[in-house]
Amino acid sequence: MNIALLGYGRMGKSIEIIALERNHSISLKVSDESSDYDFSNTDVAIDFSIPIVAVTNIKKALDAGVPVISGTTGWLDQYDEIIDYCNSKNGTFLYASNFSLGVNIFFEINQRLSQLMATVEGYDTEIEEIHHTQKLDTPSGTAITLAEHIIKSTKYKNWTLDEPKSNEIHIDAKRIENVPGTHKITYNSEIDSISIKHTAHSRQGFAMGAVIAAEWIKDKKGVFSMKDVLNIG
């Protein structure tokens, strides 16, 4: 399979290593500053760019009839626009806030736990996320996904980085050098606390998940998620 890398930073380079190990080829490497490129001899595009160019990258791939998966966060105010654009092109698109296979299992655990916690009173919920200092968006897309899953099942209406109101989940976003990604959800009461936590040890898990998603999505049409790839949920 020939893969275009839209964004050739640390994640793009990690994806390249995994893709080559799995006997794929890299047809195109696009830096964040590039705007003039084509998708000749490309089967799937993987976008790990930056927010200000992600939408352009995704639309260019869809215009070329190339399935595209994106792990770039910070552009989701235009997510519905991209879904409509993909459908209008009869294209193929998959977005995930986190491609780690372990994190996607963690998402499912978080959803189930939030459903259970919605049946009891006296617990307050908080999310802690820790990432490397070069991460551009705060909070992480993964933390937002976790919060949205909790909001669907509980009394909470929103999340905030500030001091929370009674109907808000507080996200404590920390930036520490050389931390690939840690996410922890805690339910606190006067009696006890319940926590679940996912810790990434390297970027390899994110890269592996992205390549597996690219392998899965080739020759498909529509809008998908990692739940489809992993057949969970």
C-alpha cells in the first residue's frame, strides 16, 4: 500500500517507520508549510499535521479520491464541514483523537464506567491529562473525547479548564517534557475515590494504530471511527 504522510513531524516519522516495517511504501511526505502537492500513486493519506492546515490537507485528499485518516486535533470546529464535504465527494474519512489501540479500549471502559457512576450520587468527576511541552492544543483531543463520553451519560453539561461549576467537568491539563500522553479519570466522594488511567510509554502505539487504520480503510467508502476499525462498542 502506498501511503501519503500529511505532516512529517515526529508522528509522521514514527508512522513512516511502522509503515515500512509492515511492507508499505511512502508515496508523499508533506511538511506543514507545503501547499503544492499531488496524490499520484497514493492509496491512503494519513494526516498528522497542525490545525491550521489539517482541513486543507483533508479536502485535497478527498478531492483526489484518496481515503484519508486524521489524528490532528484543534480543528474540530470544522468537523461537520469535513463530514459533509466527504459525503459530497463520495469519499472516505476517518478521524480519531487518539489512534492508540489501548486508548480506544480505554474510551470504551470510560463510557461504561460513566454509565455506572450515573446511577449513584455523591461523586464529582475530574480528568487529568499530561503531555509533552511541544503539544499545541490544550486540553488534548483525547481528554475532550473522554469528557464528551462522560457528559453523554451523566449530569454534566460541559467541561472546563477553569474552576468548574457544578455541571462542569474540570480538565487539569499539564505539559511536562518528554511525556507521550497520560489520561486519568477520577470520581471523588467523601467516602472513596475511583480512578481509571491510561499511560502511553511512547508514540509507537499512536503510529501503529494509524497504520492499522490505514490498512483497514483502503477501498472503503464513508465516514468511520476507530470503533469501526477495532469492531468495538
